[in-house]
Amino acid sequence: MASGEAYVSQVDFPKGSVQNPMSDDELRAKFESLSVPVVGRARAARIADTVVAIEKCPDVGQLMRLTMGRAG
């Protein structure tokens, strides 16, 4: 600062770390903020829904195809 004072901040456990995990809603919002500009809102939602229910996905290729390429 102009007065010579210094302020320091330290985050020991950033959001998303094991010690400070994101909620499901926070994780979904982060995924959407990064994926929607690349693949579009509808495809991003399909990807997220597929991942949430991955145990029921009979063919992981389905998920891989959703993640390939840009939205048209």
C-alpha cells in the first residue's frame, strides 16, 4: 500500500480440494461455465447427465462421442 502496509492472504484449502470440496451444484456450475461455450448448453447438459449416471451407461463410447468436436 502507499502507506507501506502490506496485506497478505493465504488459502490453505482452496475450493475443490479434498479438504474443501465443491457441492454437486457448484461442480455442475463450474462444468457448465467451461463447457457451454465449447459444446453448447444442450450438449453440455447431456454430458453432465451421462457422467452423473455413468454406472448405468452401457457404452462409454456414448460419453466419448458426446465430448468430441464442437457444437454445430
